[in-house]
Amino acid sequence: MPRKVDHRERRELLADALMRLAAAEGLEKVSLRHVAAEAGVSTGMVQHYFRTKDEMMTFAYDMVTDRILERSMAASPPETPREVVRSLLLQVLPLDETRRLENHVMLAFLAYAAVKPSIASELREPAAAMRGFLADKLREAGAGHVDPERAAAGLLALVDGLGLQVLSQQYAEEQAVAALDAQLALLFGRP
Amino acid sequence: MPRKVDHRERRELLADALMRLAAAEGLEKVSLRHVAAEAGVSTGMVQHYFRTKDEMMTFAYDMVTDRILERSMAASPPETPREVVRSLLLQVLPLDETRRLENHVMLAFLAYAAVKPSIASELREPAAAMRGFLADKLREAGAGHVDPERAAAGLLALVDGLGLQVLSQQYAEEQAVAALDAQLALLFGRP
């Protein structure tokens, strides 16, 4: 009896192929046909799962977000709000091959979204959810000297910016971690 | 007598054509031939000024950096270190059409640099100069509760990240300014 096809797994296989291509060549050159070739499947199979390139990109974006959260939770049993925030944001920074690849894709994705408003609207909800999560942690930590929403927005922007700088080789990985820790000290106080 | 050709002006004309194309279509599709067509000149003329696409991109990057500094100095007579920093960083954020275009190009440029190490090395010096400038202002302001170098790196990353978020429409312009002001308050104290 043939094994039941795991559609989620298939989609992830294709999204991973998209990510490898995006990291190597940028997203603009990527087509459903290229992804099929990279994944070693037919173009028809790709089209069965994703009608358009944008649909596939949105799926890949969500997949990366989920993986960041999963790794963050696996890495540290949530203790203080500050530790939860640090653990999460370290999973966002491009500090190993997996995260470098993810950052490449996120960056290519954002550059693509900047010229494609239809894609941009897909990003708003996960970005707002992430800011909301960080703001809650600041509230839990009793960081009364800052506006939690604005501080959360700034913290997320800082990590996005550090990722950009590490990826484009303007800034070293360990310096990025030090800059993140300096910001956490400003927001949460010294650990 | 024919007017002497202003080579600097010509280069800027071509770099501006590159920027319009990069903003509309992304940098990967841009070639010397496309830039020539956009600028309304021959491909040979473009090649006279720039041997390669990368050379033209590096020139455009430096040009944008210079323009940001010029606008920042024109916008406000330098008063307190905090005001100098705020004025400069507001010129980096994508708050009008000119700055949106610049942010598009910078973002496309960084995404390109992320997959092209030869370009990335060109970015290191201006990025370090900008961090150094911000660190000096923090020292001048006597912000003794932070490490100036790390706080400067964080501040620059925060503005890069906010630019990314505004451009990809995850975050509104006025929210980005508020997040920047919140960070300045953390670093310099309330105004």
C-alpha cells in the first residue's frame, strides 16, 4: 500500500528548495520551474502545491517564522522574560548556516515585498504578532521606564538591522550579539 | 566653445538612472544596457564611466550616503549631539519619496552584497565611519550609562531595521519616528 503523501512535508521540501535558490541567486530570478528543478520534481508538481511564486514565498516566510519560534523554545526552557526575549532574538540573527540562509531569504523577501504591495500585506500580521509578544515580555519584566510597544518595535528593528549588517558583512557576528545584549541591558536592566 | 563635460554630474545622472531601475525592479535585473536606456544615453557612454555594474552600484551607494549627510547638515544647524544624531537618522529613514527611493536602493544593494562578498567589502568602511560618528556624539552627550560603540551600532541597526519595516509596509512612518525617539530617549535621556 503506498504511503499517504504528506502534503505539509512536500510543501516544506519545495519551500526549502526556494530558499536555497533565493540565497544563492536572489529571489527575483526564482521561478516555479527553477524550484522544481532544484527540488528534483516536475513543474506540475510544484504547481499542484503553489499556484504562484508569491504563494510559495509567503509559505516559505511563514515556515521560517515557525522554525525560529520552535528553535527558540527548544533552546531554552522559558525562564525570565529577558531570557525568553534573548533566546528568541538570537534565533533570528544569522549566527549559523541555517540562520544565515533564513536571513538571506527574509532579506530577499523584504526587498521583494518593498516593490510588491500584495506581498507586503502578508507580512503585516506576523510582524505585529512578534512586536506584541516582545511588548508583553517587557511588561512582564516591569520595564516601566519605556513604552513597551515602542521599545518592542525598536528591539525588533535593531535585530533586523543587525541581521542585515552581519549578512552584508559590515559587522561581525559576535559584535551583533554584543549590540543586542547592550540593548537588552538598556531595556531590562543589567542581568 | 563647447561646455566642458562635468564627469561627476554624468556619473550622478547614471547612478540616478540605476536607482530608479533598482527601486522599480530590483537590482538583479539591472544591467549597464538597462541603465543606458533609462538615462537616454548609449551603452558605450555608461561603459566609459563604469566598467562594471558593481562599480556603478558602489558609486551609487556612496552618492546616497553623501546626500544623506548633506541633507542632514542643511536641515539643522548642528546644536546638541542628540539633535545632530536625530537629524541625521531622520534623513536615513524612508519618510518621503527621495528617501524611499534611497532605501529601496540601499536594501537592494545590501541584499546583493549578501550574495557578493566583493561588493560587501566596499560597504565596511562607510558603515564603520557612520558608527564611529554616532559613538562620538554619544560620548559628547556624556551618555555614561552605555558603551558608545555598542550603542552606536545598535542605533544604526535600529534605523536600518525600521527602514526595512517601513519600506516593506510592516510599519507606519510615524511609528518608526516614534520608535527612533524612544531609542534616543533611552540613550540620551528625555529631551
